[in-house]
Amino acid sequence: MDAALELDGEIVERQSYLNGTRYLLIEGANGDWSVQLAVTLPREEGEPVEEGDLSLSADAHGWFGLAAGGEHHSRWDDTIDAPVLDLELRYARNPDAESSEPWPSVAATVRIYGDEARLTLSPES
């Protein structure tokens, strides 16, 4: 994967905690690559995202990362007449996991509407 990877996904797990944080687990695929993205969203928009992980796999290829920052924003989308959650995340290569891909980090843009998600993953060199 040299360019951005676009995948359709779905939220397979959602949890809300008493402290106001929310956990999301998203799984997706595009034919070649599969992704599992986990993120814990802070209570307030604008607070940095500090927890989560990302795994990418395709045949004998794989990449594993840990949350290295990001943010989230909710908005109303008039086109689909529903709320949308936008995530801008960055994952750094997990030094404790064996990754076949050389990327030090991956930027993830995620748009969530209902239980559906659209992910754009961009390796950074």
C-alpha cells in the first residue's frame, strides 16, 4: 500500500463509560486489506485522543500501531439527515509488534454515521 487506503467498515463494539469517554471498535475491508481500529474518545470534543490501536493485514503483510494523537467532532449532515462523527487520528508503529510494512505512522480519517464507517488510512514515511 503506497497510497491512501479507503475502506468501508462498521462499528462492531461500542461502550460508554461513567467518566464520559466512549470506546469504538471498527472493522473494515476493501478486498486486499483488512483493518481493525480501536479508539477511546475523550469526553469533550477538542481534547486529544490518546488511547487506541490499529491493525492492518493483507495476506503476508501486516502493520500494528498505537494511538499517537487525534481529535473528534460531531456534526449534523444535511445530506443524509443524520448525525456524523468525524475522527482525525494518528497511529504510531507499535515497537512491540512485528510489522512487515516500514511505515513509522499511519494517519486515519474516519467518518461514522450510525453503525457504518468510512476509513481513509494514509501511511506516513
